[in-house]
Amino acid sequence: MAYRIPQEKEVVKAIENVLVRNPHIRSQAELYRLVSTELLCMDEEYRIGEKRIRTIGIKNGLFSLEISYARTEKVVDGKYCPVCGGKLESVRNRTLYWDTVELMRTCSRCGYAAKSDASKPARYHISRKVR
């Protein structure tokens, strides 16, 4: 079966249309379902993944994310954000003995925060940004 990958501007338009009708979306899966349906209305051969929809929406400032976290035993990769792919910045604190300790890593683009207990994103609550 043949398929086509939509251009970024078409995905942006589809996300904007979805967010006008649904200003609050409770999960990434629901966002994916709504945007995929919108893209299928534009062209029946369009296919897109959940991660691409999320990253395009964050990059273009279409919505804001509220992230619910889950604990994981794996060590969180400290370079790049698992939500948007941006660079993580270290938040440090000084101890009583003047040593520095890393408290968490944060992403300034999407608001992700990896705490010391190795948090991973579990659910995204998506809200439309009013321009």
C-alpha cells in the first residue's frame, strides 16, 4: 500500500484545525488520532507518527504541554530531551561543603524536567496556546 508523508506546513494546519475544535486534549494518542483524521481529510494517502506531530507542535508553538511523569529504573540520557529533542540544561545546587550536586535536568523549549529519580514522560496534557 502506497503512502505519502505530509509537509510540515500541512501538519501545522491540521494541528491548528484540531486545536480550534478541541482546545484541551488529554493524551498524545488522542492528539494523534485527531490530527491523523484531519490529514486523511486533506489526502487519503497521508501517514504520520505521534512523535512527529508532537515535535512539530512544540517547534511551532501551537500548544503547551503539561507532562505527567513515571518512575523508571533506567538512567535518563542527559543530553537531549525525550519529548522535543532539545538540549537539556543542568540545574545544580551547592552543598554545605561547597560541592555541586545536580538536582535535575530541564528543557527550556517544552518544560520537561528529569529529576534524580529518573523520571520519564508518561502522559501529555495538551492545551491550545492563544495567540
